[in-house]
Amino acid sequence: MPPSAPAPAYLLAGPEIGRREAFVKELIGSMAKKDGAPPEYSRLYAQDVTAEQLVGLLQNASLFSARRVLEYRGAEALTTKAAISAIEIYLKNPADDAVLLLVTEGYGLAKPLEVAVGAANKKMFWELRDSEKPAWIREKLAADRLSADQEAVDAILELVENETSALESACLTLAACYPAGTRLGADEVEAALSKSRQEDAFSLFDRMAGADLDVALSVLDTLLADRQSEPAQIMAALIWSFRKAERLQRLAAEGLSPDELFRAEKVTSKTGQKKFRTAMSRYSAEDCERIVRAASETEALLRGGYPQSFARPLLHLFVRSAMTQKGRGLILSGWKEQEYYSAH
């Protein structure tokens, strides 16, 4: 849990996205409670913003918010002497109104950066161990007064990506399908999760791994129409999935067998392995990298505060680009503003 008084900077490391996002949400919530208004939030990416540019943004006070949170993803790219020095110098005299979040899916950053941030402000977000997952699932179900036998728990782990944000979404789906007091078996789990599969943000990735653009766009429209998945949540799920596909491709290029690379990335279910095999047959590591960058830019625009009416055409544009051009040539900078003013 974040402290009541946030530090100038945190290092958020590890592969567990759900727990990391929960920490960021709690941090922002605690700041909003203390200040009476939420902080200004920005998400930046190392491939787009240099360390020097990041420091410049940190030093520029906001005109509209009492405090700011700058989340800097891909911070493992800060390896040059100049980049490390820029962050070190800033943290010796940080801005009073800014909190910097250095984010990496790895296990740490260059040692000088870790020293500058401070050991107490490094937060590791480990994936749940296999032995922890059944109890975690039962706890989530119990919160909605559901219980599950062992076969039901095994079915959830087989059908859903073993990452807490995906598992939590599955538990919420089960809670929506069955009344409180129900004891779930494997049949109930499979029926509910299979039925709701096209309403799950992660299922869009499955369709994009295939070759039918119309099917993918239809699933996207279903997700947007039922309002169970926010546009930014859809993009977060796609970013997670394409990043994992990229890592699997790079492990395969190193000569790992399918069993070895799936074990390394903790893709244990047959359903998950089949999904990623399909994606890997369609998208190379370089394709996935381009698509992730385009998805990140799309997600940033979706969080930018413009009218909700832009979500559908923007997401359609992204899906079309990813499936037909593998992320090539998707230029979103200024798109939203241009569309907004032309529509008004």
C-alpha cells in the first residue's frame, strides 16, 4: 500500500501488471484524498521520451493541478551515462509537486538509479506462484459469496491468462452469471467464461491473432456496446498480450523449444498456449513491438479527456492498422484534435 506522503520517485518493477496498477491507483487515490482533487497524471514511454526530456517535464509545474504523477514505462532503457546522470541529478533536488514512477517489467534498473530512488521506494510486483493461485481465486470469489471446487478452480486457470487482472475479470464474470451462495463446478465455469468470452477484453487479442478483420472489429464493437470493458482497459489488455507474444518470439529465436518458452513466460494452460501459437504464426517480434508502440499511443489518447465518441473510430483505426499493416504507418499524433474540430 502506498504511504500517506508519497516519495519523489518510485521504482515499480516486475511482471505482475494487475498488482502494479493497483498500487498506482491507490497512490493517486491517496494524493487526491489529501489534496481534495486528483493529481495530473501522465504516462510516458522511454522509446518516445528521453531522460532529459523527462526531467524537463518534471521540473515544469502544472497550472491546473496541485500535484503531478509521471509514469515512465520501459525505464530499463535508461542505461547510458547521460540518461542515468540526468535522473540522478534531478532526484537530488526533485520538484515538490511531482511524483516520478519508473516502471519496468524486469526486476530492476541500473544500480545508480536504484540507489537514487532508494531501496524503500522500490516496489516488486511478482506474479503469483502456482501454489498461490487457487487461494487467490477462492478469495476473490468469496468476496461475491461464491465458492468453487478444485475442478472449477482448475478450469479457471485453464481458460484464463494467469495474471491477476485477467483472473479478476474472470471472477467478476462468474459473479455476474451466478447468484450468491452458488458452489461452482467445472461445467459452470466453462459455460460462463465461454459464453462471455467475446465480452472479455483479452478475447479481442485472440481475434486479432486470426486472419478475419471483420470478426475482430465485430468483437471490438461488442465490447464497446456492452460497456463492460472501458476503451483504455481494452488497450491495456492488448498491450499485455502483444508484449507477451513479443517475448515468446524472442525466446523462440534464442532456440528455446515450445515447452521451454511457454514455461519461461508462464503460459501454462493449453488454451493460452494455442492462442499464442496462433499469434506467433501471424506476428513477428518486430511486428509485436510496433503494435505495442501504436497501442500505447492509442491508450494515451483514450485517457486524454476527449469526448467518448472518439473511442470507437480510434480503436477501429488501431485494429485495422495492427491486422493489415502490422502496426506500420499508424500516425495518431494530432488525429484526435483534428477529428474533434472537424466534427464541431
